Amino acid sequence: MEWIVGPIPIDDNLGKEIIMRYDTDIQTNGLFYTDANGREMIERKRDYRPSWNYTVYESVSGNYYPIPSRVWIKDNQR
């Protein structure tokens, strides 16, 4: 894998978020796993909150999670 970031325009004095996006044909059923600061893996579900009925208004920003070191997905059919 090879990637390049920049230049990032900062003259407008607006904050920027640098992201990496992958597309795959893996069937995850909306589930993925992120690390919790290297202590454990946490199961996440896209567009879901366990403690309330979540209404999606911003599908991208509503699914951002901190990933200090790793994330993984799996396909139970493979």
C-alpha cells in the first residue's frame, strides 16, 4: 500500500480531518471492530447506538470512531 497526504490547505483557518477510506466486497452486515487504546477490541455496528433509537442524518460523521491502532472486519461466509 502506498499513500500520500498533502499538501493540506490551511490558509482558510478551518479545521481539517484526514481520513482513509477502503472499499471491499466483504459482507460485514454492518459490523466491524475497533481497538480501545490497545486494551481490547470493541464491536461496532454501522448506524446503530445501543442506548437509544438512532436516526441517521449524517451517515458519514455518525459512523466515525477513534482507532488508535487497529480495525478489522470479517465475512462469516468466507
